[in-house]
Amino acid sequence: MALRDVDEQIRPEDFAGELARASAAHVRGLIRAGEITGHTGGMALGRMQGNLAILPADLALDFARYCQRNPKPCPLVGVSETGDPMLPTLGEDIDIRSDVSSYNIYRDGELADTVTDITDLWRDDLVTFVLGCSFSFEEPLLADGVPLRHLEEGYLVPMYRTNIATTPAGPFSGPIVVSMRPMPMAEAIRAVEVTSRYPMMHGTPIHIAEPAAIGIDDIMQPDWGDVPVIRAGEVPVFWACGVTPQAAVRAAKPPLCITHTPGSMLITDLPSGRPAGHAV
């Protein structure tokens, strides 16, 4: 499958089937070429997608502790060498400076910019962390007959801050962020069974139904992502989300932190069925 010979930005909804069947390397090539700048849900099915956090080396150990203490929202699947933008343990020719479709730039804990390439921001003291992502368990959910509304309707899965606190580490603290997928209760039970096999992609849901019980006052007002479509007879199902570190960055206030824009993930070469605890 070749790159399009047009200047227009590729929209995932234009050829979602093609991107679903594409290799991770091919989708990364489209991203690196600037042809995909939006969310990556449903692309390169069968390959692990990852959340991103890039921090100065003097904060790297504290952030690694934060992930270790909070494995449900922050399942750590890869760490770079200091100053090296390449991630050979996660795939061939992955350059973290250009291979994510959209990046958030935080300065002193505040969102300062959103860009599609961070080559001009790269420094020799930066360390890249890649965390497991719930996008990676969507293929097995679909294969088991569990409906995924955001893929059916072509919107970005909604994400919410909760009242569930993470365990602090150094300057990092804050609430767990969750992603939400609506479905009938019978399918929610199946979703629990399926996602229990994928702890490195957040595993089982942390809550089902009753959004107010986890501090979500209005399910139709997500903090990130799109407004959901919830049909009669469906319940919201909440999974821990790798956007959690972006909430923690607000507390830590590092001089610089680079993350993915929620929904715009790093697509690795690792199979999405990679077992928990596998060395990276």
C-alpha cells in the first residue's frame, strides 16, 4: 500500500479498513510523512499502541516509580536510553521525534503547544517512556463480538478525570484518568473476560455504570476525546487510561514534558497479545 499522491491530510474514516490491515511500520510511515495527524484507534490491528511521556533524565527515576506504583493506568512497556530518540525494543526504525501523529508540549505543568513533530525540541537529556494503551485490546473485543461505538461512529473514545487517586512518587501524583466505551451489560461482562488477558493494556475495567461513583458528574462532558453516543440499554464501561500521566504532570510541573495528544498513539511492532512481564 503506497502513500497517497495527494497533498490532503489523510482522515482515518476515509479508509479505516486499509489502515486496520496495514502494518505498524506503514502507518508510522504515513505519520512521519505528516499524512496522519489525528487519532490512531483501529489502525494496524494486532500491534500494540502506546501512550507517551518524555521527561528530562533527572525526573526519569521518579516517573518510573510512579508507573511501577500505578500499573493499572501506567503499564510500562518501553523506556529509551537517555538522549536516544530511537526505540529498538518496540520496533524497527521507530523515531519518537516524528512517529507519533500529534504531541502535547507541557512547560511547568501547563499545556503550551500541540505539534506533529518534536525534532526541534529534542535534547540529549530526554528519556522516553511508552505505556500500554487500551486501543490494543479493541481487536480481541471486536473478535469476541463486543461492540465498540467509537469505531462504529468514527469518533475518539472519551476520557475523564476521576476521583480515584494514584499512588504518588516523587513530584508525580494526581487522579486516574479513564476511557469509556458504552455497551449492554451482557457485553460488558464479556469485555471484562476478554480484557483480563491484557494487563499490559490496562486489563479489566476499573468501573462499570454509575459515573458519579468515580467522580464523573456529566458523562456527556469528557475531559478529552469526543462526546459519546450512548444508546438505551447500555452502560458506560471505564478502563484506566494512559492519559493519567498528563494529569500527574500538572502536579509535578516539570520544565518540559512531551506527551502524545490523547488518542494519537505510538504504534509499535509488538503484538497486542504480548504477555505481561515480558522484557522490553
